[in-house]
Amino acid sequence: MKSYLFVLQTAAFSGAKVQEVLDQVLIAAAFDQRVSLLLLDDAFFHLSNNQRSEQLASKDISAIFRSLHIYNIEHIFVEQESLARHGLLQDQLIVPITILSRQDVGATLSAFDVVLSA
């Protein structure tokens, strides 16, 4: 079994790119691969509570993030500095996360067999 890390850097509601990445995440997980996500920069906003996607005429993808545990995707990493910069706390997010410091990102990337960035 290979380990896959999907890295998202795209902010919430910025087009279909995130939906496509999440489709790839679910496909990899469906084939019993070890899959994790790393959200950098403003990508963590995908996990923020109380999003108003209908006001932007955008599809709400929060249900997909909430269902990741069903596919055994248990590690969603978020960069600590990104959260702190926007004053968000872990309990303000829709799913449990693992917080990484910026200096630990490199070690996390190298811990996976395959890293895919979007």
C-alpha cells in the first residue's frame, strides 16, 4: 500500500479545482491506499464553520470534508501559521485536524510515497 498526500493551497470558493482534487482523494482512498491531506495558506478556509456557499452561487463541499473519515482519511494537516494569521482555532473547523508548524511541513512531505499538489 502506498501513502498519498494531497496538498491543497487553493482558497475556498475559488472554482472547481478543489472538487476535482477531492474526487481524486476519494478515488485513491477507495483503492485502499493511505491518503492524507495537507492544507496550506488559505486552503484551510475549506474547513471553516458557517460557510455561506449559497451566497456565492457555489457548491458546498463541506459535506465531502465531513465524510473523509468514512474513507479512512484520518489525517488532515493544517499549517499552524495559517490558522494563527487569521485568528482561527481548531474547534472552529468542521473536522478534526492535525496542526503542523511551517518547519514540519518538509518532513511531512517526505514521509509520503506520493505527493500531489493542487
